[in-house]
Amino acid sequence: MTSQNCKKYLFWFANEHVDFRLPEITSIASLFNINIRWLEKPNQHPYWVVELPSEKAARQIASRSVGLRSCMELWAQAKTEEELHKNVRSYPMELMKPYFKPDLSFKISVETFCNRQSQAEKVTKIESFSYLPLEGPVKLNDPDVCLQLLEYYGLDSNHIPEKPYNLFFGRWCLLQIADGQRDVITKLSLKTRKFIGNTSMDPQLSLYMANQALVRNGDLVLDPFVGTGSLLVAASHFGGYVLGSDIDFLMLHGKTRPTRIQQKKHRDKDESVRSNMQQYGKDNQYLDVIVADASLPLWRPSFKLDCIITDPPYGIREATERIGSTKNYQISDHHLVGHIPSKVEYGLQQIYQDLFQFAAQHLKMGGRLVCWIPVVRDDYSEDKLPMHPCFHLVANSEQALTTYTSRHLLTLEKVQDPQMEYTGSHVNALMRDFRAKFFHYGEEHRKQRKLRKALAREAYMQAISQREEDDGNCVGQNEDRDSSSSER
């Protein structure tokens, strides 16, 4: 479709998880086969101006995105109010006319980013658009047509300019273009979820992962480190049929210690991944969870998945373990039925080597693996990322964990079937010492913070002592002065 047939749209984002915006939007565009033309290169600003082939494409993107607050058909943009009104007047009337009918209610609203304005100021700006030939009645709640003025004052709330840097005006009709999926974040909140653990994934990040995995209705989705099933909940929201596995028998059976701050020491009997799916009305899309070791083969070679979304343990709040023993012993048939195998350490390098090998074997062609990897920031560079010859890196987004560490969300797409046995040579030492360095840097940070507090306390005590000494000198001088006056 040519640029002449496209319309301009404004993507207005929530000011959070900035590094995840572009991977999510491009993934959704790929999902619906939408060609996005970027009129401005995507950046740190909370808005992007794009050209889309149709309003249907705008609705499709908004129907999936969790980072997008709203999508507006853009009629005009400018740096000043005068220029904005000039551009609105020059916008083709034949494109505005369908929304200026006597039977269509309307409202004009004003929204500012990084600034607050009084209602009186907003009313004045709304009235400045009185030249628009609006014929229908004004309706503040659920109007047929919503026209929006957006003012952008930058990202620094400590230095707000007198005038906005950019102004945008257009049609923001909720019934026709829609908001993003922001309400789903609240709906899936961990605060109200039945079953959670120490490492339950934040709902917004879980939904980002499901979008980047291109989860569609009827897709088969697996999380091989399922935990409490947060990623399964997100995948089922977009229509996936979900399956999980984990080595932690007690977690999957809801027998671990409760995570929430509360009086009881034991979980409720109905706490489980299944109960989470039932809570959100997705139990018909829940296949099951299996107690299994990710390092050992479990599935038939012909078993294929549409996507894999997972967050392997880092050895910080959850142990990295696999079945094994440092001892050589035999289990008698009498004890075998109730035997729980012993476990040994499962290094991060080996975890990702096994994960990549599994995904290469069991993902369909074009299927996606979306997973987190933890890194020490000083050690990180993109060329050090673990890779597999069967995958193409689609996206790489960072989330800070501490001052010294972060984790990267990798989106990998399968481009070929495995040709030979995978040796793991592409999984390098980037994560080898992550756990040791995490605690080392944490201890160093605590020592530095403790030293700064001690120095601040010492400086404070010295200031108090100096002030008392100065006050004492002043009192002594006053007494000497009073004594001299008496003698005179």
C-alpha cells in the first residue's frame, strides 16, 4: 500500500519499560502482517508518529499492546499553538467530515505529559478549537467522537518548560481505535492472584513476553521452568493452550511456604497453577503442569510447540538444580515408589545450553523462544549473548535488577532445524559467575552504603559538637561583657 493511502497515527505509551516498546509493537505488527512506516525513529519519548494502512491495523495493534496507552488518528502536530491550529485548519475536510454529523456526540479533551494544568486552562484550550464545524451534541461520557489535544513537556519533571515541546491533535475515538491492554495488567495483578511465589513474574512483563512470542488463538505454549505459572496466565489471555514443567515438586503441589506476609504458615489447599487459570476463566486452555527435570529428555522427538516462554532460575531466589547425586547408590524396589531423587547444582551455562537445544528440537519452524538471561552489566556486550545456530535474534530488551546487574529478554525465532548435535559452544561464559558476582557486588554495595552512612553520621556529630562549642563561646563572651558592664 502506498503512502498516499495511509493515515498518520500517534502511539501514546505508558512511561515505563521503555526498552520493551519497540519489540512488542514490531512483534504485534508481524503477528497481524501490518506494515508500519515510521515517520520518526522510535526513541525514548512516550509517543511515536507512524503511518498505518488502515484504521483496522491501528485497532489490531491496540488490541494486543500492554505498553500502549492509546492510539490516535493524527490530524495535526506542531511546536506552537499557532502552528497547530494552522495545521488543523489545513487538514483535509473530507477526512474530518464523517465525524462532524448532527447525530454524533463529541467531546474535546486535553492531556499533558510531565505537566499539570488547571481546569480553566484546559477549557480555554478546548474553546480555541471552536472553528471546527462540530454539529452534534456535547457528551462528556462515552461520546461517539473524542477529539484530543496532547501536549508534551519533556521527560524531566524537575525542569518543566513554560511551553510544550510538541503538540498533537486528532481523533481518539475509544469505540473505533481503542486503548491498549493496560486494564489487563490490573486484572492479572499478583496482589489478587490466588497462587504466587517468590519469583512470580510481573503481569506486564508476562504479557510482553506473550506478545513477543506471537501467541495466537489455539497455539501450544510451554514454560519449562513454570514455577507458579505467571507466564501461562499471560499466554492463555491471548488464546494459547498452555503447558508447564518444573523440577520443584513442592511448588507445583502448592506445599511451599506462603510468600505473602500473613499469619498462616501453610498455603490453602486449593493453591495451584490450575486455581490461577480458573480464577481468570482460562481453565479450558490449561493442559497441565508436569514435575520434570529440564536437563533430561521427556518429550517424543515429533512433539512440536508453537512457542516457548520462560524465565529460568538464576540461583538467587530460586535454586538452580537438576536431578543427580555425588554418591553412587542403588534404590531398592521397596523404596522406589515414594523416592524423591536427590539434586545437584545446575549451572546457568548448562541451563541455557539445554534450553536452546530443546527449543531447536521441539519448536515449529518460525516458532519463537522468549526467555530472560541475567548478566553483570560490566561484563555485558551484545556479541557475548548466548546463541544457537538454529535461531535468529529478533529482539533484546534490558531490565535493571540492581546497580550492577540486569536481565535481558531475548526473543529468538527458529530459522532452521538442527543439523547436528549441539555442543553448547555458542553458550559462552557471560553468565558463568553471575550468582557469585551478584552477591559479591551486593556485599560491596552494602559496605559502601554502610561507610557513607558512618561518614555522614560522623560529619553530623562533628557539626553538632562544633555548634555546641560555638554556642559555649558565645555564652562565655556574653558573661564577660556583662561582668565588665557591672564593674563600670
